Amino acid sequence: MSETGERTGDAAAAGFTLIELLVALGILVLVLAVALPTLRRASDGMDLRAAGNDIASALRETHSLALARGRAAVFTLDAKGGAYRVADHANWRRLPGDISVAMVAAGDGRVGATEQGIRFLPDGSSTGGAVRVVRGAAEEEIVADWLTGRISIVRSPGPASR
């Protein structure tokens, strides 16, 4: 230090001024203000993709059960309740509340009063159909091929596929 109490040399360059810290903090706030809405949309898309993958997995599980047991197995969807189940398992799997689902099945596909289903047969085939999963403008369609029972996912361009 000099006689006047000012720092000299390396000691003067060792820290940041209050102004420099405030400017850096302001830049950080601006970056976060721009990035957070984008991250939220990406999170919504991941939730939709996860719901579509869960339903596809349940359809594949039902298909496998029909093959392994040697008898038909039914994937059941309750679109109003936002839930589905695999074959004759008693437990229903629920989807997040802001995700809506609908089914297009062969014939009327009715399994119960409010449920629809896709039946998988022991020879590997199915009655065919599709489950549409929607959140906002984004949607996914999980398709069960009637001839082979193959399950595929068709993703729409939107937040879920970005």
C-alpha cells in the first residue's frame, strides 16, 4: 500500500468492484429470463413423450402376454379417466392430468361402459387400433398393427419432438 492508503500493483487487481458484480448479475438474470420459458416447453414435451412411451410399453406388454399365455389379452383405455391397464391386471395406470388420450379401435372397441380396448391374439395379431396422446398443440399416436401386433409411435412436429 502507498502512504495514502491506496492499493498498488497486484493487490489492486485481485478483486471485483461492486459495479462489475452488479453487471454480471444483471446479465445472468437476463439469460435466465430468456432460457426458462424454453426449458419449460422442453419439459412439457418430455412429459408427453414419456406418456407415449409408457402407453407403447403397456401395449407391447399386453402383446407379449397374449403370446406367452396362448390366449387373447386386451389393452384397456379409459379416456375419460385418463388411465389404462395391461391385460387382466387390476391396477390402472394414470396419466398426468393435463395430458388427454383417445383411442381409435377396430369396430367399436368397447370393453366396458367407458373403456375401449385393443385385443392381442395368441398368434401375434391384434384387432388393431391407435391411441392418441395430446398435450396442447403436440401429440403422439401409438399404433398397434392389426396383422403383426407391432407397436409404433408417430410423433407430431411440435414441442414433444424438438
